[in-house]
Amino acid sequence: MVTYIEFGNIFKIEGVQNYAHGCNCAGAMGKGIAVAFKERYPKMYQEYKMLCRTGKFTLGSVYEYNYGDGYVFNLGTQVSWTTRANIEAVGQAIEKMLSIASTLKIDKIALPKIGAGLGGLNWDDVKAVIDTAAADFPEVDLFVVENFRDE
């Protein structure tokens, strides 16, 4: 099931300890919510940069990082910070993330409106992709925060 939250902070949703966000494949986390991920999980950021540098993190990829109390899913949604997100890559990454989450028995993941902020995609198109992928994994609840507000 997907719950869309108009305003909020993905890191402050009660009962949720697993997070996802769209990433470029160039190894940069310098704008938007990516900066919060980089600051909260510096070891994850270093591993992400290495995966990008070695070509192992590409469009549609998922790099899951176990931070001890949960997971962070880094979704390969755009080639670099200078390019738009790719809607097909968003769909592929969401499906892979949900499959991994199901295997790991993760039942809740919070994420921002990926691909439609700095990624430049139409949010209604991205929502349709998320809804379609989530329908195949009813055991995983997604909480999508559409607009950041530190609550």
C-alpha cells in the first residue's frame, strides 16, 4: 500500500526505520534530501561514491545499506546531477527495492517524491509508476512525503 503524505519529514514518520531516495549515478549527494542522507549515513555515502566510480551503480540500480536499525535504499534514477531523472529507471529501481524489502521482511519504507523534484519528472507520472510497482508487493507499505516540512 502507498500512503502519500502532503507535508512531512521522512525521518520522523512513526514506526518507520527504512528509507529510500533517488540518486544520480555520478556519486554526488549535494542537493535536496540527498544531503540529509549523506550527513546521516556518511559510511553509506562513501560506499555509494565507490559504486558509482566503479560503474556498479547505474540507472535502475538499488544499493541497499544496512545502518543497523534499518535500511537505506539508494535508487539509481538519473545519470548525473545535471540530467533529468529517467522514468523507466525510477520504475525499475522501485520494483527492485520492493523485491529486496520483501525478501528482507521489511514492511515499511519512507521516501520523498523521487524524480519529480530536482529530477524534473512530472509527479503524477512518477506516482503512477510507484502505485503500479507497489501493487505487486502488498506486504510492503510505502510512505511518500510529497513536500518536506521538518515536523
